[in-house]
Amino acid sequence: MNQTALDFTSGQSRRDAGMNAALDNADFDSKGWSDKALGFVRSFPSAQFQTEDVRQYATNHGLPVPPSARAWGAVITRAARLGIIRRVGYRPVSNANAHCTPAAVWERV
């Protein structure tokens, strides 16, 4: 029996391109948005959190909502690559529109 090999490279490239385009658009719309958003990741008061928690915290503290929520994916990815946070698990999101989909739980390093 032959099993089809799955190539995730194309999907990952498209994901990254989409996040980066959303981030560029957020920075164009609000100068320095991505650096400010990263600052909210650094200063988030809970040791463990999901992206939606930081997003709400930042909005409540005056950070403009980006044109696309995908910009937050790029910010979180950047924070992880910089060693600011690490993924420690998954749990359902609280956003009812997301139908309890599992999302990463992050922890400050």
C-alpha cells in the first residue's frame, strides 16, 4: 500500500506570508504597531496565556485593533523566536465564535 507523503512546506510558507502581510498592514495603518504589540506580550500580567488574552489586554490598554487579527500570529511567533515566550500546551479558546477550537497556551520565559 502506498501512502501519500504530505508536504507542509507550501502551507507553512503561505501561513508565514499571510501573517507577515497582516503585520506589515498593521504597521502601515498604525506606525510601530508590531513593536508595541510585542511590548504587550512582554508585559502581560499572567505567566501563562493564550494569544486572545494578550490581544484583549492590549486593546484594553489602547493598542489599536489591527486590520487583520493575523497580525497577532506574527507577533506571537516573533516573541517565541526571540525566546520571550514558549508554548506549554493547548486549550480551547474562550471566543464563542471559534467553537472551542484548541489554541496554544504560552508562558513567559
